[in-house]
Amino acid sequence: MTYDPTGHLLLTPVDREAPTRVRRLRQLGMGDRPDPAFDAFAHRLARAAGAPYSMVNFIDESRQFFAGLHTPDGVHGGGLTAGGGATAPGIGRHMARDHGYCPHVVVRRKALVLEDVCDYPRFAGNPVVDEIGIRSYLGAPLIDRTNTALGTVCVVDIEPRPWGRAGLETIKSLAAELVEQIHRREDGGC
């Protein structure tokens, strides 16, 4: 964790693996452009979890990129950055690294369940709560065959959600499935 000049705990963990992740994402040709297959996967993920928003998210040193994105209305805005003031319907493909919960998942290397982010002081102050209205989060890491945490798959809602064990198992299972899809791509398969 790091601190801002006023001495407050910042919410984004230190990510020492970011340079390795960026190299691996470049090697795979991922993480910097939308991908129709990842959009389809995000749509499937949203349906499986019963969530209005879902993402396939790759993270570099300074930002998150939603290579796969599902929103209820199918609209993907120009991006969200610190102070961007975007609302959930206009969620875009980019988000600052210090926004959201996926950076925690990548550093922790394990799934994260936040049924109501406001129940957790560490997470309630995250900018996505005020700027987008996120109230619940469920995410799992995408750890590939090189043991690199490439990013996450996640679902979010603007209402508190009881994701439960079933939600956790679903997100973990779908993360593993997407990693296998990435490996098939790398091996030259479909």
C-alpha cells in the first residue's frame, strides 16, 4: 500500500509484477485493444452471474484496459480516468489503475468478493463508488501458464449483491476457462 501526501492510505496495492505482466501481454498481443471474443466472453460472464456489468480486464503500470466489456445497454464510452465523472451507463474501455478492485485481485492473485463495498472501509473509498456508483464486485485473476497474473475477469453491480459461494465458484471457473482460451490462442488454435 502507498500513502498520499495527506497521510491517507491509498487503496491501490503496490504491483511489483506489472513490468513482467506488460511484457507477457505484449507477447500474447493482448491488453491494448478491444477483442470481440473477449466481449462475447464478458457477455457470457454477465449472464452467468446475473450482473449488469462485466469485464475482461488487463492491467499495466498505470491503467486498466477492458479488452472485453459488457454493459446493460451495450454502450462503451470513451473511458474513465481519475476525476472523469463518468456514470455507469457510459463506462469505457480504460480506467485508471487506482480505480476499482481488479488491481487488488491481480496483486493478491486470488478472487475477491465484495457483496457491498461500503461494508469495507478499505474499499468503500475507491473512486468507482462515487464516480460510477459501484456497490458490489466479484473478480478472479487470470493466471497463465507462465504464472503471470495477466488481469482479471469481474462482474460489478450498482446495488449490493449476495454473490455467495456459487458466485465465487462461477467467477473462478470462468477465469480458468478464459485462461485456457488464451493458451489455445497462443498455441495457434481457436
